[in-house]
Amino acid sequence: MIDYYLVAGYGGVAFYLGSYGLLQLGVLKGNSYTYAAMNLMAAALVLVSLFRNWNLFSAIIQISWITLSVVGIARVWVMSNMLRFSDEEQELLKTRFPALRAIEAKKLMDAGTWHNGDAGDALTQQGEPVEALTYLAEGGVDIDVGGQIIAQVGPGQFIGEMACMTSGPASASVRLNQPTRFFSAPSDALRRLVRRNPDIAPHLDLAFSGNIRSKLMATNTVLEQTMKARETVPAPD
């Protein structure tokens, strides 16, 4: 005859160990539905098994675990379904962070602020520490190295992505070349964000690498245009 209480106990242990093991292996995330649901199932099964050999203290632990798991599931649902993003935030996330979950996306947006800049405003100065990551929503910038403009980039591009996480020196001076709307997140705020939410780091790396490729293409375009312009200049008599 099947001992259902014993089966429930083994099942609860399996769910407890499985959820914790998957969490440590990086398969599950601590703030995911699946992790909370597995803990809820584990606690419920162990609680059922206690009806055969009742233990008040174990029962209190399992009931508390069930309660916390339900709260966790409700929290994830609320944060996933009740979060709201402005149109420009949605465009930024769609352009550069399409796979970022809403919860992490909200934290990233809260790390920075939106600004309206005027032509001539500096975003970075060559050789000086990069203190913020900037995303251009509208307008554009000139990228200057050693007093020569090597590229011009516009909406959808990052500024400072190569050095913002370390506050390293800027490889170029960047100035707005027209009225520009941009998002700026301070370097220290980004570092705190990544320390507390390591899952965000791969999304930042992917977005930065794609942006660097775009800048290289823009730089190559400017260099090609410069070379063609020099070739068309008539030689002096």
C-alpha cells in the first residue's frame, strides 16, 4: 500500500533541493515565478507529510515558507504587470535592451535621468574620466579626437560605454551638435545596480558591444568621405 505521506515528504525534499540547486547553477533566478513556485510546492508537500508524524515547529516553518513564497509570487506579478514606462524609455529598451525583463529594466531606468541639451554642451572630454553613460534619444553629437571630428552619431547611440563602468579616461571629446534629448546614468549608480543585480551585466555588455560596432562604422564613413574630399581637391600648379 502506498504511503502518501511518505511520498509527499520525499517530493517536498526533491523540490527544496531542486530549486536551490537550480538557483546555485544559475538556471533559476531568485526573483522568478518558477523559484517561488517550487519553494511553495516543497513547503506544501512537507507540510502534508507532517500530518503522519506531527511536529509543531516543522509545521510553523513550512507554513511560514508557504506564506513567503505566495508573497514572492505576488510581488513578481505586480512588478511585472504594473510597471509603466514612458514612450522614450520604451524606445531605449526596445533599441538596446530588448531581452531585459521589466523588473530589471525599471531599475536601469531609475538609475538615470533624462535631459535636454543644447548645441555645444560637452558629454565627455578626451583624457578625462567618464562619469556617466549617455543614450541619445534625439539630436546628435560630434566625436572629436585631438581637435579633429572623426564621427557624428545620432539617436539610438550610447556615449561613454567603453569607460563608464570603470570611470576610465574618455578616448574622445563628445559635444552636442544640435539640441539633443538624452538619458544619462552616473557611473557609480550603474556600478551599484550591477552589484545588486548581476543579471543586468550581460545585457549591458551586449548593448555596449553593438554600440561600439555602430560607432566604428560611423567613423569609417567619415574617414572615407574625408579621403574622397582630399582626392577631389585639384593639385596646385
